[in-house]
Amino acid sequence: MNRSLPPLTGRGELIQDAVQLVAAYPKTALTVDCVIFGFEENELKVLLIRSDLQAYKGLWTLLGDVVNESEDLNEAAYRVLRERTGLNDIFLEQVQSFSAPGRHPGGRVTTVAYYSLINVRHHKLRKLDNEVHWHNLESIEAMGFDHKDILDVCHQRLQRRVQEHPLGFNLLPDKFSLRELQNLYEAILDIKLDRRNFRKKFFSMDFLIDTEEYEVDVPHRPGKLYKFNFQKYQRNQKKWFGIDF
């Protein structure tokens, strides 16, 4: 039995001093970690920062910080992103918490992970302190703390989401070829897709608009250019069950 905690009250007995009660709780630091995925040149990348902790010297980590007492989790996540990169126009989605007792060498720390997906060319980093860099996802091996586990979980979430919702289209130009579209999904899902089956699935959704234009200045046979019909998707999203590769 943990004798540092006050005894439980009997049925119907109210706790009078909430401050005293909370003061008796075990102390656990709360942090947020941001997994920012980027798409550039047909590669899925992630934004990392070099660890400033001696225990993880030379290793890369996610962008994160302690949650201040005056802010909620979402506020802390956006603050981390703003202070580390200068970016303030990115949507972050909360994934899950990571609370293994030994995940931090300094003591008990629970973190809540967030992720986002952006087009690297459209979101230029405004701050480069502490060696913040984009890394090809496939090249990442060891990381500080349990951040490789967090990265893997967030990548799995992204892979599910990109099949449930057409969020990947936000990474493409306004007009794109089916080759570019397939390259995007192959990079995120980390699989090789059958060209004919891929196109058949997307045409069956009936959300692509044929612009009657073709690619120019490409090293291969120019392909048709399409646009995604976001308005039609908004009207029919409740009936759409995603796309399964």
C-alpha cells in the first residue's frame, strides 16, 4: 500500500481539501511530442531535432517540450511547433499517450503525441535552431528516448487516415497527374501499388476532375492532369468508406 496517499473516504464522505488531495498525488511530468511528416520529391519525410541530452548525444528526437501549467495539451503542441520551426498554420491531430515508467532517463515522464502531414515546399521552416532538419523516413533507425516507437505509431495512424480520408490531396499541386497521385500513396503506405488497380479505384470514387490538360517538361510520356473535387467529396463524405489498397 502506498502510505503517502490519503486514505480513501467512506461511502458518501466528501473530500474537503482538493488542493491537499492533488498535492498527495505522485508527481509525473507531462510533455507533448510533435511528429511532423512532410512530402517532397516522392519521399515521405519527418522533421527531427538533434538531442541536447548527454544520454542521447548524436541522436535525433521529435520536437517536444513540457506542458506548462497554464496551457492545455493542444496549446502546448502548437507552441512547440511555433517555437521550434516558426510554423503556425499547420493542423495537428492528437494520436495517443506514451507512459512507460522508464521511457525517460531522468524520471517518470508521460508524453502525448501529435502528428501532421504537410507539403515541404509549401511550408518553409522559419527557424533552424538546434539543428532542425527533414529526414527521409526510411533512413531513420535509432532515436533518443522512445521516439522511434512514437514515430512508428504515428506513421501507422497516418497510413490508416490517408485511406479513410483524402487528406493526401492537400500535398499535391492543384493540378496533378495520376503518376504523382500514385507516388504519394506509395510513399505514405510504403508499398508498391498496381498501376491499373490504383487508377481503377480512384476513378470509381468519381472525385477526380479531368482538366483536359497534360503535363509539360517531364522526362516521361506526359500524363493527363486532374483536380480533386473537394466540394463533391464534402457532399458525399458520409457515404464514402475510404479506399482500401
